Amino acid sequence: MEREVEGLVRVTRDAHAAVFGYKHHHVSITSVDATSRLPLYVISRILIDYLTKQLEEARTAAEKKKAAHRKAHYF
């Protein structure tokens, strides 16, 4: 369990960073407008597609580099 220090609670800890957030004792959002879900969905899809494309390009570049190294040293 995380320890609360002066109202701040550690949310997550990574190898290089710790993220802190403020712990509220009340709920400020009681309802969500359904029309706000579509823009959030569109933005999330754009981000996911962009990150997937970047990952695929990195894999392709690594495979090409590995193939070029193999061709230069073993054939």
C-alpha cells in the first residue's frame, strides 16, 4: 500500500519516473455526457494506430539491418 505524504499519493513508479497524484475525498463527476465518448474514441484510435505504425516501422528497420549484417558477414 502506498504511503500518503502531505496529500500526495504515488500513483505509479517506473524505472525512470514516479508519478504522483492528489487524492480527493469526494466525487466531482456524477454523470458523463454520451456525446463526449466519440471524440475520445477517435483520438484514442489515432494514437493507437500511430504507435502501432511506429512499432511496425521499427521492427521492419531492425529486420532489414539484421539481414544486411547477415549478408555482409556470412555470404
